[in-house]
Amino acid sequence: MSGPRGMTRRQFTRSAAAAAASVAIVPRHVLGGPGYLAPSDTLTKAVIGVGGMGRGHLAYPGAVLRAVCDVDRAHLASALEIAGPGVTGHADFREVLERPDIDIVHIATPPHWHALMSVAAAEAGKDIWCEKPMTRTIAEGQSVVRAVERNGRVFRINTWFRFRDRFYDFGTDVEPVKKAVQGGLLGWPIKATVSATTGFDWKFYWSGLTHLPPEPVPPELDYDFWLGPAPFKPYHRHRVHGTFRGYWDYDGGGLGDMGMHYLDPVQYLLDKDHTSPAEVWADCPQQHPDACGTWRRIEMKYADGCTIVLDGENRDTKAPFLEGPQGRIFRGFRSDVPHFEEKVAALPDPEPRVTDFAESVRTRRRFALDERNGHRSCTLVNLGKIAVQLGRTLRFDPEKERFVGDDQANRLVDQPMRAPWRLPA
């Protein structure tokens, strides 16, 4: 490759980080001390990946759009038309990161790009708003955490149910559920069931196809750059854009698509933002090595006995969402705890959090769903994916973030990238 795409990662990192440090950070410190951002100083953003999900990011509030980026010229042209005057288009995300006039980068590409772009953005001095799932592998998540914290950046994942909105078809928001759990109304340990019965559809239509005859690459798509760090596979339209979720190289089927939306609030409810399950088990058909398939049941158990059940077949048609030794909470926020609503109302509210990303960027305070807890909730997704791919019980060390005595499983924790792409050690 030639031009900016031919630049080595080390060269790119040095130039982007230097540009960000000299132009984007220092003038703001001069305005009023470290971390100070003048009220009149407008935040700016770029969106990388402007297909279906990325177009939604164009209008997200809090920053002025300055640039859009995509390897598909048709997507890029459509986004520029929506964005209007003053917004520039790029085919290479590294050109975006070199721009000193951009504060925030929105990453709305397929997940196999999330880690590389997040790390590069952090090294270039940008704050990051990343689509879910945070990363495609556990080791990629560790790299993002290190890069964000090493460079003092602000990071958020684009899911919000732990702090806002009705929690899908469960029927209420998460805050009163959190009050009930932290107030001890259910006892301990707790079992969470995530299924259509409790309000969560696992979307098994995001399965891949097992026979993909090669097709000509459309002239508007740079398919080699779209693949990036993923293994080379001949082009087929079902691999890209709206249906990429069905392939292990890029995502993880319905679990990859909805896992962070559904499981991040469960992790928050169980107070597990600092850890991961110690055991994971999957009941599923044998999986194709390329195409994601369906699964019947996934169970994850923490060291303290708390359990998360992902019921893909909705076997338990009467399952509560949460169940402890002293009571249960069902879909619709119904409970068998006597005087439940009155008891919840009397409990203290959860600890306040910053839920406006622009405020996080301006104050340098952590967002409610940042790189640390985001990585742990994405690890739930990736643990489930690995258990489905291997079809057996796995033991996991939540401190080392490795499987115990299982080389085959650990190869899926840290997967190689296609040259020349790589993450820093």
C-alpha cells in the first residue's frame, strides 16, 4: 500500500499524537489551567463508518460534525449529503485522526475495527465514542483500556440502558431495579435470566451463510481496507455492511449485536463492573468456523455464585429477570417480595454518574459507561462467543483475563491480525 495507508502504525502514532498534543490540548490549558475548556469553545467530532449505524451518529448532540469517513464511496457520499456544508469526507480514518480541529471520534465501523481505531484515536489525542460491542476479542479490549488510560482520554460505549430509557421489553428502566438489588431485597447471590420471556430477543436472524461463492467487489467499495485486520476471504455481499454480524471474523451474530445492550445493565445491577465470571458454559449446535450460528443456552457463573443465564430457546416461560434467596423480580417490575414498591421507594438512589458525554469531555470526568466497565461488559459477550464456538464448559480467571489450562480457548482471547495491522503490546 502507498500514501497514508502505507504509513506504519508507529509513524502514524507519532505524527498524530504530536499534532494532537501541540494543537488540540495545549491551547485549552492556556485558557484556564489544566483540563479547562472555555464555555465558548465548541467541541468538534468526526464519524468513522457511516453506514446504517454510523448515520445515526451524525446527529448525536454535544459536538459539531467536521468530518465523515468510510471505505465505501456510496456511504460517504450519502453521509456528506446528510451532513451538509462544512463537513469533509475521508476514505482513510488515519487522515481524520491527524486533523487537529477534531476533538471526538465516533467509531461506528464493524467490530473488527473497533480496537485498532480506538487505540489509534487515543494515541492521537482524541476522545472516543465507540459503537458496541466494544471489541471483537478480550485482548483487544485490554489494549483499548491501556491506550485510553495511558493517553488520558475520555471514552464511552454507545449503549445507555444502565442509566437511561426503558430496558427493552423488560418494562421499566434500570434504576429502580438497581435500588432493589443494592438494598438487599432479593438476597444474595442472584441469578439473572436474559430471554424473550424476560424481555430480550436474541435476534438469531443475525446468522451467517455457510456457502458464499465469490462475487465481484463493487467499484465503490475498498474491500481490502474494509477487511483490514480480518483474515482475507473472497468478497460476497453478505459479508459486508448490513449482514457482517453473521461472521466470526467481524462480530458474533445476535450475541455480538445485542449482548452489550442486554448484559451491560445486568453487570451493573450485580455490581460486577470490576470483574468477570469464573465459569462459562454453552449448549449449542456445533458452530461453523466462519458463519455464526444459533445457540440454545449460555450460562455464566461468578466466583460468588451469581449467575447470568442467556436462554436462547426461552425454555423457562415463567422465568423471573432476577432471582435471589429472598425474592424475585419479573418482567414489568413485578415482584413476589411483600410491599415491594414501597420498599424500593424508601431505598437510597444509586450513586450519581456523568451521563452526558460532552460534559465528560469538558470536565475530564469518567462517563457512566467507560473503557473499564465497558470492557468488562464486552467480556461477557466475548466469553459467550468463545463458549459457543467451542461448545463446552470453560473456566476463566477474571484477574488475568485468561482461561485456566485451556490453550484452545486462549487462542480465541488474543487472535492475530492480518498484516500490516497490529495493536501495541
